[in-house]
Amino acid sequence: MNVAPEPIRWRGGTLELLDQTQLPHVVCYERIASADAVHAAIRQLKVRGAPAIGIAAAYGVVIEMAKLRTTSRTEFMTRLADICAHIAAARPTAVNLAWAVSRVRRAAEQSNAATVADLIAAITHEAEAIHAEDRAICRAIGAAGRPLITPDCGVLTHCNAGALAVSELGTATAPLYLAHGDGVPFRVYADETRPLLQGARLTAWELGSAGIDVTLICDNAAPRLMAEGLIDLVIVGTDRVAANGDVVNKIGTSGVAIVAHHFGIPFYVACPSSTFDPNTPSGAEVVIEERDGAEVTHFAAAHVAAEGIKVRNPAFDVTPHALVSGFITDVGLITPPYDLARAFHSRS
């Protein structure tokens, strides 16, 4: 199946990240050799998408710890805690980031390793397990959502929850790839997703490259297409799902959900169980990342806004769980009434 290039390459202890800021015009991999480089790549959106961020972060911890020259377990664990905290601070909203580095740290804490070399082996194994699990999760999400993609249907998606955001296939796009592989005819409408145009630069590009019928639209064109009857369902990804089912995703997602509800169009959220955050009661408690205003005042490197204008640039918004028709997950399709803690009880 023809899908986008791997966003993360891990070969023999070497980490390479696809620089997604240069897509779709340049396909370039950057070798990552330190925790600082991973932190910067996550912050600069060279790697993005909640699952991919988590995988990259886990490998970043391994790379940095492998450089430590000590035989002391205590010194190793102290340094490990510092590195995990540093990488986890790169972006506050996506729960997979903190989740992944916590798993790597826990693997060391629970290890009976007698040497630092054995501790490094333990955290390397955990990072590789996170990567492998994500591949299986993407396939499971695709299988859970595949029945939703019916002949001649129109699907709207927002931002990029595709193969570039995970290890393979994507979350929101996984059912699309599987349906396309089965020969099902359908249409995809991809919001451009301002201000960084991830829907235009990434989603439309990767789906089109795979031979899927995709049409790029302005963000504010979605209601018009819904009114015309061109859209039968919406599938988006998410960076965090609160305990009550509130969804935190790329800015603009809540508007899509509100309009879909108005037109009676099902609104689905595709996500791995690792994106569920049982410790956050609702979306109201989630810290929403505020990004540089230059992302709004500039377009394609050109300054388009008035000098000195005030800017708000939240990267995410919260979609209330009442607007979500169902969650497409690695444990199946979950529909209301939501008991997500029970559904995801097997999460590591």
C-alpha cells in the first residue's frame, strides 16, 4: 500500500526524523543526536502528531542516556529524570509525550539491571516497544473504522492525523487507507488547517500520493460543503481525550464538530488508547499551548498583518464529548454513553 514516508526512522541506535516543516516540497530526514535536538524538533513541529511525538521523545531519552558515562545506578536515575522532564516540556498539550517518556523512565525504575549498560538496554527495549505497539494500534484503529467508509461517501478531516503523525497508516486516515486498499470508492475533503496548513501541506499531499480521491478546502468552506450534502461523516484525530470524553485537537476542530452537529453529520474521533488521559476530568483542565503569533501574522514567510497587531494563537481547542458520535480506537469503536476508563482499562 502506498503511504507517506516514515516520520521516524530508528536504525541501530540512530534516530532520524522526517522534517515535516519542509513538506510537501522537500523530503528530508534530520539525524537527531541529543535530547536538546529532540526537544527542538518537537517544539518546531519537525515531528508532530501525538503518537509520533511520543515515539520520538522515547528514542530521544535513549539517545541522551546512552551518552552518560557513569557506573552508578543512582546517578543514572537522576539524570534520566532530568532528561525525561526536559523532553516532556517541549509541548504541554499532547498527552502521548509525557506518557511515552514516563514509560521509558518506569522501565528503568522497575528493571533489575545490575549495570548501566543493562539499564540502557531496558529503556531502549521500552522505546522500541512503544514504536512497535503504535504500528499495531494504527492497524487496529483502521480495522475498527473501516466499516464507516461506505461506497461513494464523503469524509471530512481536519489537520493531519495521517501516516505522518504516527508510525504508519495514521489514526483518522487509517480507515481511509484500508478502504482504499479494498477498492471502495469514496471522497475525502481536507481542511487546509490554519495557521500552519498541516491539512494542505501534509494530509492532502499524503492521501493524494496514495491515490485517494482528496479535495483540499479552506477551513471556513466546510459548512458550505456540508450544506451541499457532500460530506457524510467527519473523522479527526486528537492529542488528548479527557476522562469525560472531551477531545483536545488542532484549533478549529470544535467548530467542525459544531457545524457537523447542526447538519446531523456523524463526528468521529480516531485515537490510540494512549491518548486517553484518565487523570484529567474534562477538557477545561487541559493546558492549551499558545504558539508564536508570527504563525498568524505571516503567510508563506510574507508579513500579511499590520505591524504591532495583537495576536492569539492557541494551537488546540476542546470539543465537548456531547458532540462526538464515537471514538475509533485500537480497542474498537466506542459509542455513547462513554465509559472510556473501562474501555481503555488494558492501557499500559
